[in-house]
Amino acid sequence: MEFLSLMVFNRVGLNHIAMGPATFLFSLLYQYSRIVPPAYTFRVFGIPLTNKSMVYILALQVSSLILLS
């Protein structure tokens, strides 16, 4: 599937797919967000957060590193 997508989308600028465990990591994160319910909620500066918010913040950092490379 990766090879086919590179062949099809090469003309629009998709020249490479990031290597490493990123796809596995984000598929696990999706399952985690769908299956595991939040245990508690709290507010920081008026913004409601859950106990899963730190995982999402770390995933956001990883995705920004992938995009910058």
C-alpha cells in the first residue's frame, strides 16, 4: 500500500513516507482514545482536561517532529 500510494501521489508532492514506529504509535493512540474512558477531569487556566491529555500532548510533539524532519 505504501509503494502504491507513493506511485499515485508522487505528482502532488508525496515523495517519501516517514520511517519508524510513527504509524504504529498513532494507530495505538487512536485505539486508546476510543476504548479507554477518562478516569478524571480537571481544569488548567479554565481549560477542561482529562487524565489522557498528557498522552495527546506528547503525541502532538511527536507529530510535529515527524513533520519537521
